Amino acid sequence: MTLATADDLTQPFAWPDGGVSQVPYRLFSDPEIYALEQQRIFRGPVWNFLCLEIDVRKPGDFKLASVGETPVVVTRDKDGAVHAFVNRCAHKGALVCLKERGNAAVLTCVYHSWSYNLKGELQGIAFRNGIKGKGGMPADFDPAQHRLQPLKVEVFSGLVFGSFDFAMPLVESYLGPVMAKFVRRSLDKPLRPLGLQSQILHNNWKLYAENVRDSYHATLLHTFYTTFKINRLDMDGGILMSDDTWHHISYAKRDTWQEDAEYRKAGVHSAQFESKLDGPQLLDAWDEEKDGISHVVQSIFPNLAIHFTLNSICVRFFAPRGLNETELFWFYLGTESDTPAQERMRVLQGNLTGAAGLVSLEDGCINEFVQRGTRGSEDKISFVEMGGRDLAPSEQSRATEVSIRGFWAGYRRIMGFQ
Amino acid sequence: MSDSGEVDDLALRTRVEDLLLDYAHAIDDGDMQAWPGFFTEDGLYKIQSRENYEAGLPMGVMFCEGAGMMRDRVLALETANIFEPHTYSHVLGRPRLRLEADGTIRARSNFLVTRTMQEGRMDVFAAGKYLDRIAPQPDGGLKFAERLVVLESRRIDILLVFPL
């Protein structure tokens, strides 16, 4: 189904008069809107996260990615430049790269052996001149006209971004200064992978986009900290948004790091003041950035998030896998300079998040509960007025849904839903 | 014990197999309180995808260092965590055993776990292998000093709250 504009929907769509504090449930269940998103958002004027730069560290490295539902390959060529193109042979449309990651000098489609260099340019065609003078491609066949479809690519702070829109400004201006600063804070260091996991969420991708921006639910749905009487010392925090409101940051600060003798000796801080934890090493941490911020979750439109909580660094990417299905990837990271003790702390803190996260595993099912709860209610709307109806950043409080409204304001704009 | 480290003591094999079965049955029966007791006090428990395991990456989907962290997991899932009620059913393969010089036993076995939701939907939730190091205890019993659960797939459907 190809839909060029919102006007092409079979059932016309108008945003409710209440604006972005009212979100129609139809947005999570209409296959035409989902198809339109593929065009307007993922293949439109956004920077999509493709992979980590360390996924394509060496010349010849390649890594599969997806932009919306479109399969993409990211490569690093012999000169060190990073490229991305649609993983679709220019001949018959088969996948060119089959392995998730690897290293190769040329990429060859298995179907008819058309081969491409690491820039995605067609360089070889089997039997181009036929066999014994018979068959072969027409004389006017021009390999330059048959390359793999390229994306615009930029590497920013260890993240590889791609866009189908070659008019995109630099990633830094797409993010805006505040967002860019926090991405650098989290990731601008020599990174090392600690592990990848993924989770299948049975809901539309936008429900996770809302969820990751939802600072209101954090202490209500996720009760691990309160159950274990963990004094987080970090209730002071706020919400920042980019000027265009579709990216956000939620952060928390702590006044001081608790130092008790046992930990001071090891140069390690215990993040909890006192708790009922039987295995308190879960929260062993060190003051890594020395700016007093203990917890940051940042979202980047359309489907990327980054968290840096205690010392757990993680890039989360939620890929639409259909109208009602989303694959949430968790790329856990450390740095090249981590000591074994620091790596251990990052790994143990990994228990807090992810598919089995002590703090946040509920997010695996809560969005599905919305997807199921709203079945048959496509004409109804959700009510997103915590913290007001406007889009003003909330620097004093996280008891707000302003960044969810910010997401929808950006979504309306790019989708043309007026 | 033969020279190769193969366990040819059938009585010992039976005790190891009973440990593996009792562990799975406790989880399948919902007896989460019993779970940490299958480990030594400093025992390790990690669930990891095959992809991460083969790449030598340290992160686990679930990673407990010591039975204290396991008891915290149990308390969390019984009192803090929110999820739809569901049960597991483990199907275990016969273990391959090897006696180490320090008296512990290395065991490798395959498993398949179905998950049944309260409304009846049943799926293959996990499949993979257990890589265990089992330590004989002073009282004659056996406990896991280490249990590494290697999942064939990196994908977890919805969430993982009960240990495997």
C-alpha cells in the first residue's frame, strides 16, 4: 500500500481539538497509518539509528540494520568511511547480505552473483557478456545505474545514523544543543560491547516511544526501589526537550554519593543508603561523570533511546516489526578503559533493566496491555494532561507527561496530521 | 572415575540427574522460594544468549552473583514486579558429566521451556543448554556453584521474570 499523504487514508483522520494531550487509539491499530509512517517518518526527514560505530570497527566490516521495516546494510570501506544502503539487490530484489555481521571485501548476492563493493556500487555481474557469445546483458547496460540504494550516513558520538532524505542537516542540529550534549556525555568515549539482548513487545512501536518518555509512571508501575526501601537520593531532577519537542531527556541528580568505609576502601560507592537487599552488590557504583547526575534516559525521534543510570550505559532501539509488534534491542556498553571491577559493576547493574530488569521489566508487558485494552476503541482517545496541556520543559519536576506531548507534536508535524 | 574425567559412577550420575530434575520441577511448580537453595551461597547464575556467550561478552539477561541476589530476585518477583500470571514447563535432556580435579562436576544438558499464559496461550519460551558446575556439599548433597543458561535466541518474548 502506498500512501503519499494523510489525505490518502481510506478513513480520514483529524487530530482531536484538544491537541497533543489527546491521542486517538486508532494511531496504534490502523494499518494504513502504520504504512504511512514507513513513508513519512522512517523513509522521511529523520535520522534513523542504524548501529553502533563499534559494530563496523574495521574496514570490510558489515552489519545488518533496519530503517522502519526496510532492511539496511552498514559497511566500512577500505578507506575507513561508513556507508549504508538498502539490503536489496539491484537485480531482482533479494537480500544481498545474509549474515547479521561479518567482514568482506565484496558483497555478493547469492541469487545471481551480482556483486557490490563496500560503497554499494555494482562491480560484477555473472555472465554479463553471455556464454560463448550468446545471451548476456544488452550492450547499453550501465553498471553505474544499478547500485544498492544508498542512505545518507553520519557517525555521531559512536552512533551510526542513516536517512533516506539527503537534505538532512547534520545530526548535531537534528538533535539540538542540549540533546547533543547529553549524547556526548553518555557515549563520547571509546566504547566496548558488554552484551546485546532483545525483547519482543506485542504492541505498536509508538506505545514504547511514549513509555520511554513517561516519567509519570516510573515510581508507580516500577516498585522495585520502594519495595527494597532503597533510598535513591535522586528525586531532584527534571525533563528537558529539544526545541522541536520530539526528543527528550529525563534526568535525576543526587546530592552526594554515600560513602561508607567498606566501599571507600575499594574506591566504590554504594548507591543505596540502606536497603533490604540481600545482595547489595547489585547497586555498587562509582561516580563516573562527576556532574551529580545519577540517572539519564534520553529519547531521540523516532525510535532510539539511551540510558546512563548509575554506571549502566545502554543504547535502546525499538524497531517496528509490524503494526502490533516491536523488537526492543538493548546494547549494553562499557569503555575500553574499564577496570575489571568497573566492568563487573556495569554488568551487575544490568540486572536493573532489560527483558528481566528488576526495575523495569514491566515495560515488556505494559504497552501490550494498552494495545489490548484499546481494541475496539479506535474512536476513543487517551488523556495526557499530567503537568498541563502545553509543551514547556519541566526542569523542576518529573511528575509530568510533557515529553509524551512533545513526541506527539513532532509526530503530528511529520505525518501531516493537522 | 575414568582417566578422561567421565563420570562412570552411576550412583553419582543419578544424584546429579535428580538435582537437575528437582531444580526444574521446583520452578515449574512455582516454588520460587526454593530456587536460591539449589545454589551454594556464593553460587553464580547467569542467563545469556548464545550470541553473547560465543562472543565472550559478560552481560546476562539475568545475572546473580551469590544466593543473596537470587533471594532478592525472588522477593522482587513475588512482591514488586508486575506481569501476567504464567507457568513454565521444563523438558530436560540427559546430561553429559565430567569430574574435575577439584571434585566438582561439570554438567551440560539441553532444555526446552514452554510458557503458558493464564488464558491458555502456550509458546516455546526458551530453548538452550545448561552449563553447570556442581559442588558436593559437606552434608552429602549437591548444589550448583555455577549455572550458566545459554539461550539459543537473543529474543525474549515480552519479559523474563522467573528464572529458567
